[in-house]
Amino acid sequence: MTVGQIIFAIITAALTVVGFVLAGFKLMLNNAKEQGANGNRLHTLEGKIDRLKCGEHISSVNSMHVDMESLRGDIKSIMLSLGITKSGSFNGIYTANSSPMQLTTKGKEFIDKYSLDSMLYRNWDSIRNLISSKGFTTAYDIDRFCFEQALIKVECFFTDEDLVRIKDIAFSNGDKLEAYSSMIAVLVRNKYFSDNGISISDIDTLPAN
């Protein structure tokens, strides 16, 4: 769990507890009013509690969480644009720091060991349709899209079951999921190119059909 997720959980839990406490307090006030005790003062106090609007605060926290997730995606996209992720510590291990990027021997061994290619084939129809729906006109655009999605929204390439499997692999190896993004991107790109007769060596110039 990230620091942002932990903070979000703490704030949400705190506001929820406060909401329950105030709801219980209001119930006590209603009971007291029915008994006619200090009616005007109780009405005033009840109004102050209503103005706290805990539900709206919780909604605001939820919106903040969505904004944080969106910001996380934007940051990853910027990192990709700057080439930070493509020159990270895991590249050179599983993928080669070359243009276009390709798998290293260790990367191929990793894929064989954990059957990542089998996961890809199981999901291939949806992956192919996703890429084709974008209407890309250059191989470069397809290549970039594969890397962006693998880094920012890898779940679009896999079923929930397969994604859990990949996360388990990362956890057992002490890795972050992002460590495998380049491998996944290369797998997706290479198969799409192969299926559509696009040469990887011409990635910057060949129009995508």
C-alpha cells in the first residue's frame, strides 16, 4: 500500500467514525426532545451538527483520492516521455537499453519461467482490439502506446485473474509491478507487429496498416 493510500484510508476511517458518533448523538437528542427536555437548546445543537456535513467531507476525500490516482498516471506518462522508465535499473536485466527496445536473455527466461506469453495469448483478442481501435498511423505510435499502457494501466492487457498472478510474481520476487512493464510492452508490441506485418526495425518510419 502506498503512502497516499494509507493517508486516504486513515482520513476516511476517521471521518466515518466521527459520522457514526454524531449520528448516535443526534439519536440521543431526538429522544431527549421527545421527552421535552431543553427543547430550544437541543434544536440549536442539532442544527450545528447538521452543518458539519460529514458526508460531504467524505465525498471530498474520495474525490481527492481519484485526483491522486489521475496525478499518478500523469507522472508515469511524463516519466515515460523523458525516458526515465526505459533506462531504469530493471532495463538491462529483462529488456535491453536499445532502440527499439527488446528482451534480453534473462527477460526471455523470465517470460518462459512464469508463462507471461501464455497470459498474453489468453487475452490477445481484447488487446488487439484495444490497439486497433486507436487508429494509429505509425508503428512508432503503436510502440509508444504499448509502453504507456504497460506502465500506467497494465490492467487493460490482462484479466483480473492474470493480473493477480503477475502481482504475486512481483511480490514473491520482491519487485514492484512496474518492474515488468517494459517486458509486457515488448511482448504486446512484438506480437501486434508480427500479426500485422510491421517490421520492428522500421519502428520510427513505417506506417501502421
